[in-house]
Amino acid sequence: MPSFFDPKTVAALFDGNPAAVAVLDHDLRYTYVNPALERLNGLSAASHIGRTFSQVLPGLHGQAGTLRDVLADGEPREVTISGRTWAPTEEEQQLWRATYHRLDAEGEGCGLMAIIVEITDIARQREELERARGHVALLSTAAVRIGTTLDMDTTCRELADFVVPDFADVAAVDVFPAEVGHSVRRPAPGVVRLRRAALRGDGDLDEQVQRFGHPGEYVDFAADSAVTRCLADNEPVVDDWENHKRGRSALTADRIAASRALGLRQALVVPLTARSRPLGALTLIRAEGSPAFGDQDVAVARELAARAAVDLDHARRYDHEHSIARELQRSLLSEPRGPHPHVEIATRYLPADEGVLVGGDWFDVVPLQDGRHLKAMGDVMGHGVEAAVAMSQYRSLLRLLAGEDLPPHRILEQLDTMVERSGLDRAATCLLAVVDRFGGVCEVASAGHLPPVFIDPGAGARVVPVPVGPPLGTGFGGYRTASVPCGPGTVLFIYTDGLVERRGEDIDVSVGRLASLAMPPGGRLEDLLDQVLDRFGEDAEDDIAVLASRIREGPPVVRPTPAE
């Protein structure tokens, strides 16, 4: 059965319920009865557990067929039962109203829940029955509506949307700030600062409650607030604003006064805790006209918060790794480069959607001797922190080899050998281009990477096929260098596959569209990259790195000769 039907959870939900509640397994054997059912049947819980419905109440054995029908088709049944139980009574015949619900686990019926009330004071009993039935339905559907993604804010919104309006008139989800990323200023002593991840109100309240902190803003909670007390004790707190004691801080009092003005009267704050670690708090608020929070409501809210906290913990751990990888990659790609007085360079790195782990895209520019410079574009296979760390290793090795003044294919060969010997278990594609501003040529070698694009002054773009060797880290070698004319003003454009790779489309077709590139008015490289990303980056499913460079136009230059 689902986790919220284990004995402890069921007992917390239904031990205090005035309606009689029983849980039966697939063979109609009792696995739980609440005190109200013990009194109704006149038997202890121990006399029920492990026995079938017919064994416990042989005089009501006709109900067994109805229970089996519910198990078979999953449709709830509401029936009137007449007869006698073992409880002492002066009545020869008694009447009860029973509702049977099938309990599902992974889409299969695994048992039943029976909710039974005597037909006396029927209006009150029916209300209790409906509330109990609503709690069961709420918990049964939570699994498919909360935690559908690994995005923390999305999970928080799903939780708030789930409880409003069926369980609360207003709901807020507040979480502790992330450990990675920009730092958050320290709050005043005793104040707890949380980030509001979700806020939802029923109907007109949705807009009105935004004054209490829009999602994404930080909210300060005073030391005597319900949220602070809830987090300190890791226990639910019911805050009835009509019965507040004096001495509340101004911060808490102002928030309560504003809530009262909107007709909000009572709050239930539940901790969001996973692996014994506090993640934040769920605040449920009811307005005038809604029933006050009772013990059952607290038990249901605690169970919902416990389930949501597991999803939030998964999302936070995912976001933690994603943020580390993103910060690592950003810091490496933004390392300062040496000046290039004769070369214009423009670069961009565009991460994929937040739901995709950061990849190992990288680029670099290394000045060489005799007015030449090496440009590199690479893509480490895989995603996450490991890919970002591997990217930094590839980049460091490349810089080391670039100083040996080797042709591009020889650099790739040595890099491939060094990676294989280092034990680095991450293959990578790489394109190297050495531009000689004196010779007017660009020497290009590829290790499994996509071809470069050249845009000549006054002419269109050309995608230049170059010999392609295996990715780095395979140990196969076999790289070759191709020479491509590249005079002053010619733009070299290189990129990673996230720019062009699209699901269901041949990669050659995608790359071929780059032949339509043209320099924008004004001829700025930065404008070219903006144009490229606007045109090709919108539907990207992977990270994108792009680099454009060209030799500055000017008077003819002659390669310097060594001094004799």
C-alpha cells in the first residue's frame, strides 16, 4: 500500500475520527480499525486484525459481495446496512451508512477503506463522513500532482495549487535559500529569512495576498511567528489570530492585522523536513466561513508536507549539483585571456533550460608565435559536475600543448594520448583552428566535431567540410589538418552541437542551414552572435557555445624574419 496507509499514518489520521474507519486488505482481512469502529462492533482491535469481514460480523456477511465489487472496478459504493453487531444495544435492528473506497498502489487495487456512521444525527455524521472521504481522496491523488519535475519552484507551486481550495483558502511555501549561487544578506538576530517559492489564494484572494511577498522574494519571520516556532520545534503550529497573546513583535502583528483585513482568521504551519533536515515550511490559511483546523487536518497536512518534502529534497539536491556545474563552467569560460591586438573575438555560452543538467561545452583562444593564434571549441560528453570538471581538464591540457607550436592534428593526437593515459573517463569532441594572419590561411583539425563556418567579406557563408577523426579520449588517433583560405575580414564561426542538433532531423540538414548566415549591418561580431542565437538557439535542448573571430583589416603585413 502507499506509504500514507501504513499503520502509524492511518492511526494519526483516523484514531480520533468520530466516524468508524477500517482498512482491509485484498482478501478482506482487517489491517486497521479505529476506536470508533471498536465501539460500534463491540470488539477490540485485536479481535478484528487478521480476520475477514464475514468472520468478524457473520450477521452482515452480505456486505462481502459489495466489498469485492469495489475491489474489482474501483468505483466507491455508499450503502445502508441494517442488522446487529456485538455491541450491547436495546435496539433489535440498527442502521448504518457505509462508504467503501478502493486503495490503489501503482495503479492496482491493494485493499479497501470502509467509513461507517450510525444513522443518528445524520446531518452531522454525513459532514464527518464527507470530510474523512475528502482527506482520503486528497492523500490518494497527491502522488500524481506533486513532484512531477526536479525543479524546486515547480514542486512548491504544485504543492500550493494542490491544497487550494480543497484544504485551505490560502497557501504559501517558503524555503531556505539555496547554498550555491548569490549570497543572501543576513537577517536581524532572531529573524528567519526564507525565500517565498509559491503563494496561492482561492479566487480574489490570489491577487490580494501577493502583498505578503511575491514568489521569488525573501520574507522575514519574527522570532515569535508561527513559521519560526514551527521550524524551531519541527512540529505543526496552529495559529489562531483571534486568540493572540500580547507581546507579539511588530513584524508579526502587522502581518496578522493585514491578514485579518482580508478575512483570514487561522493558519496551520507545517515543517517541510527530509532526511532530518529542514527545507522550509508550508503555511495553510483558512478564512471566515471555513471550518477551523482540527486534529485530522493537522495529520493530513503533516503527511502532505512529509511527502512534498521528499520531492523538494530531490529537487534541491539536483539543483545543488546543477548550480555547482553551472558556476564551475561559467567561471572557467570567463577566465581572462591575453590581448589579441590583431584579432577580434566574440563568444557566447547559452545554458540549456533549467530542467537540463549543464553540459561540458567549452572554448578557448591561445596566442601563438609569429602572429598566429589557436582557437578551440569542445564538448565533453555527458552532463553535470563530472562533465564540467572534465571540461576543465581538457582545457588545461590543451593550453599546455598549445605552447609546443604543433600543427592542429598533432595537438589533437597528443591530447588524445594524454587523456587516455590520465584515466579521464569522459570522451570529448574538439575542433582546433590555427589562424595565420600573415599567410592568410586557417589550419583546421577535428576530433569528432562539427565543421566550421567561414563568412568572407562581401560574400555569403560557407560550411567547410574538414577531415573528422574520432573523439578525444578513445585512443584511436588518426587526425588530419586541412588548410582553408582565411584573409583579413573573413569571419571564422565555430560552435557546439546544441546550436544545430534537433530531434528528428538529420544533422547534415541542421548544419547546412548555417550556410545562410550573413554579417549584420555594421559588421560587429557581437551582433552576429546575437543573430545566430536568436535564430537557432530558441529550440535548443542542450547547452550552446559559439565563437566568432576575424583578423582585423588593415595594411598588408609581412611575416617577421628572425634576426640574424
